[in-house]
Amino acid sequence: QVQLVESGGGLVQPGGSLRLSCSASGSAFSPSAMGWYRQAPGKQRELVARITNIDRTNYADAVKGRFTISRDNAKNTISLQMNSLKPEDTAVYYCNAFLAPSYNYWGQGTQVTVSS
């Protein structure tokens, strides 16, 4: 079975940086896309960034230019470099993997708090 484990969350001051990582395990893991979602209290879970199996990327407007998604050479780990963090970035961040035709896998989430 596919398992996704996030790490790297924490507390930072506005303007600071964090790097989130998501490690995937499981046999025959070939996702069509992987990405990061986030959910703040009282709000819907929203897409932050994603990367496809052909390296196309997509970013939420709110993070474009500040966040960068990447994957390692093994294509089973993704990272999210978050720079110039703002209080509104505070949320639980979830790793996601999508496998055709309709399989979604989710990590347990990691808390990111941006506060003075």
C-alpha cells in the first residue's frame, strides 16, 4: 500500500522559510501527479502546488513566486520550499498523490504556523 509521510513543518516568523518533504513508500508507485494541499481552520482544503509525472507544475496564485515544488530523481519524494512566509500561510499541509484512473493518497499532514 502507498503511504505518504510529511515532515518539515513548524513555527516560523513572517518572512522566514520552511522546507516540507513528503516521502512515499509502496510497490509500483508511479503517480500521475503529486502535490501539496493546505487547510486552515474553518476553511476548505486547497491546492498549494502540484507536479505531474512529466514535470509540469501548478501553483496557487497566493504562493506563486514564493513556493517551489520539486521531486527527487527517484520520483517518490516531493518537497515544498516555502520562502517569504506570511501569517496567511498558516495551515496544516497535506501531501497528495494521484494515480490513474481514480486513486488518491494522502499524508497525515504537518502543521505550519507563521506568527510573530
